[in-house]
Amino acid sequence: MKFLFRVAAVGWVALTLCAQTVSTGNQLEKQVRHVGEKLKCFCGQNGSTCSYTVGSCNMINCHFREEVNALIRPMVQAGTDEATILAKLKEKYGTMILGAPPAEGFNILGWIMPFVAMVIGLVAIRFTVVRWRRLKPAAAPAVGTPAMEKFRDEIDKELADLE
């Protein structure tokens, strides 16, 4: 039984090593995909964004991905740099096509606010914890006070009713 297991294991390893191929891929398509990773895909219903980028959209025959890749491919072939390609696509489709808002103007607020909110939250947590630690439990009424005597009389009366 052990012999069969070993033969099967060696056979499996040999099969996987033989099936492995090494491919450098098409450099042009890699560059097109790299630029596409920075762009939102608008292949959803009525031109809404899907949850993928142009470079990673997995919709079969995605009309928007094919349209944008057809624009990117000649620019990459001509040697245009990525920033220029993104600027031309932004000019044609607007800022909404960019995968991340540019860090300029009002959009800088989108980059800063998560960090500001985190700092405010940490300060609020620290303030709350320090305040909780300072709180002291309320002191019990002294034994001889009138309020304590009233409760003691009521307890004695209820105990007498139980007997």
C-alpha cells in the first residue's frame, strides 16, 4: 500500500512539473493591462461602474474594456508614457474613469479624511478610557443615616411577614 502511495505521489509531481510552462507573454498586452488597472470599468447597466478595473474586468465581451483598450493600445505602441495616456482618457471620459481620485483640489479631502477620522477616533477612545478610570463608585450611605434606617425597618417588616 505504501509503495502505491509513493508511486502515485512521484507520478503526480512528475506530471505537474511536465505540465508547467514558462511564458514571457506579450509585452504590449502587459503594458495595456497595467494602464487599464488604473481605470474603472463602466460595463454595468446604463453605463454604471462594475466592481472591476478595465485591466481586470472579467465580463465576456465587455464593450467598455474593449473600447478603452483599443484607445490605449496604439498609444502604448507609440511609446506614450502612462501619465499622458491617463490624461487623454480623463479628458475623453472625465475624472470618473480614474480608479483613484487625483490628489488635487477638493479630491484631496478624500485622501486626508480617513486619517483625520482615525486620529479623532483614537483621541476620543483615549479620552473615554481615561474618564472611565477616574470614575469612582458611589459611596454607600452611612449606617446611621435616616435613609438607611428606613430601609432597615422595611427589611425587618418584610422578614417578619415571611415568618
